[in-house]
Amino acid sequence: MIQKLRDRLPAMGWLQPVLGALALVAVWAFVNLVEMVDPVLLPSPKQSWAAFVEGMTEGTLGHDFLRTIIRTMSAFAVATVIAVPMGVALGSSSRLYRSVEFLIDFFRSTPASAMFPLFLVFFGIGEEAKIAVAAFGAALIILFNTAYGVMNARQLRQLAAQVMGASRARILWDVTVWESLPQTFIGLRSGVSMALVIVIVAEMFIGSTDGLGKRIIDAQMIFNMPDMYASIFAAGALGYLMNLLFTLLETRFVHWGGK
């Protein structure tokens, strides 16, 4: 009996995240029930879920959710198109990378929110500023990971291709780039998460009329706590689904990573 249960555990792995979520909801419900926190500030999970369902079916939460997705994916697309080729170019030349390493690390360590005023000066308070600042933050992460993956590609396979007469460009494309893909996907997964975070913060503070960030800050200002928690839940679910999507893509297309 015990052995059968052990054999079934791997197939039931999908239950583990569900159990974690149920544990969080149980703690939340208990805290609300015993009023450890003012119920006005911490509504019950049932109230927040009702606000989420109502916002998605009858209210504007669905529209805000979609606007945040569009901004995030636009910023991520811009970041990917710029950062991946630059990362490959920098990673293939250690001298070139060392010459700009300080700039990459400096801006990568600078909070993106500190760059808001600069992007507002260049792009104004429209959509361009939100997408640009999110693309900037995501691009630095993608650039660093892509360059790192290229620099740490297995030299044995590169040397084997060189011995077989492959040109430098052919080695870069057919060996080095493919070898760097596992690390590049780590950068892409981290980059899309960073883009989402920056977009939501930008929606809060850069003249937005919609989006999850705008909805969260508006609900907080008028103490509509169920709607605020519903919007936070929507943002968290979006981030989780994006990360899950890239994990599945990595498993599908980079299944040979580390082999």
C-alpha cells in the first residue's frame, strides 16, 4: 500500500502548488476570522474572490488585466529583439564585454523606478514611457544572461566544430548560440517577470487610465480592499502564468540543456 502511494507521488506533483495555495488561503481566512488584522484592511478570501469574479465578468478588471498583458509583452518583445543579439555579440568577444561590463552592472543594479523621471523626459506620460522603461529593465537582465551563456558555452564542442572546418560565424551560430540557450532562457524568464513588475509600478505612477497597477492604487486610495486584493491576485496570477509558460517552453525547446 505504501509502495503504491510512493509510486503515485511523482504523477501527483501538480498537487504541490495547489496545496501551497490552499495553505495560504487557510491562514488568510484564519487571520480574518479571529480579526488579528482589521477586517476593513484585510477582507476574507471569499470577499476578495467575489470581487475578482465580479470584476472579470461584469466590471473592468478583465480590461485592466488585458492592458497590463499588452504592455508587458510589448516591453518584453522590444527587450528581446534588442538584448539577445547584443548579448551574443558581447559574449562572443570577452574584450568587448569587459569594456562595457561596468555599464551593464551599473544600470542592472539601478532600480528601474529611479529611471522613471528620465524616461518621462524623453517619452512623456503616454504608453511609450511605460513600455520603454519596462523594456529597459528587462533588456539588461536578458543581455547579461545571454552574454554569460555565450561566454560559458562548452569549448570542447566549439573546438570539435573548428577541427571539422567550420567557419567562425558557423561555429557561433550552430554551436555557441545553441549552447547558450539554457542561460538565455533563464534571462528571458527573469526578463518577462521584471517587465511585468515595472509595468505595474509604472501604471501606478505614470499617468495611466487603466491597467492592474492603476486599479490597485485607486482601490487602495478609496479603501476598496476586496477590489485591491482581487487586483493583486490577478497580477500575481499573471506573473505565475508567464513564468510557467516560459518554463514549459524551455522544457520543450531546450530539453538538451546540460547534456
